[in-house]
Amino acid sequence: MIPTQIPKETLRNREEAASYLGISPSTLANWACTKKYKIPYFKVGRSVRYRQSDLDAFVQNGEVD
């Protein structure tokens, strides 16, 4: 069954997510590739998207060295 309502979530592309975290987009891409930090992301076509709530949780947990 398809849900009748999908919760609205702010999605960020890699550049926006990196800017929010204060790092470069290439660093964020490197983290995704090496799995240094496990920030959830998903792909829409060839684009990578990050949920704002996942970025907030990452910042709140203080997981950056």
C-alpha cells in the first residue's frame, strides 16, 4: 500500500550539506566513499542528497574530529 502522506523533509545536495557542516564538498564525498563518518545519504539519479535531520543529528552528536 502506498502511503497517502509522505513527510516533508528538507533535502540538501552535496554542496549545500558540505557548506552546512563547514567542510568542502570533496571532503564530504571522501567521507561517503571511505565511510569515515556514516552520514546517511541517498541518490536521486546521479545526484547525492542528504536529509537535513541527518545533518543536524551528525552535528549534535559532535562526531567530527
